[in-house]
Amino acid sequence: MYIYSSKKQKKTGLWINRKLNSKFGIDIELGAVIGYGLDIPHHMG
């Protein structure tokens, strides 16, 4: 979404990254290729 996309899609990718970082404390690089079976567990705390 971030590398080969329009300005709107890049902005959306940045927004998703910020949300994942604030909610789950994880950082997925914007150029990452995510395949089938991604599991993001919800940490207790």
C-alpha cells in the first residue's frame, strides 16, 4: 500500500501504522510484505 500507491494510500498506510503502534505496541515497517496467516495477539496489561 505504501510503496507503489497513490498519495491517499500512502497516507492511509501511515495512519494504519500509527494505530497499530499505539494500540498493540508493535511497529510494522511501511514497506513490509505481510502474507497469509498474520496474527496480532492482544497483550494483557
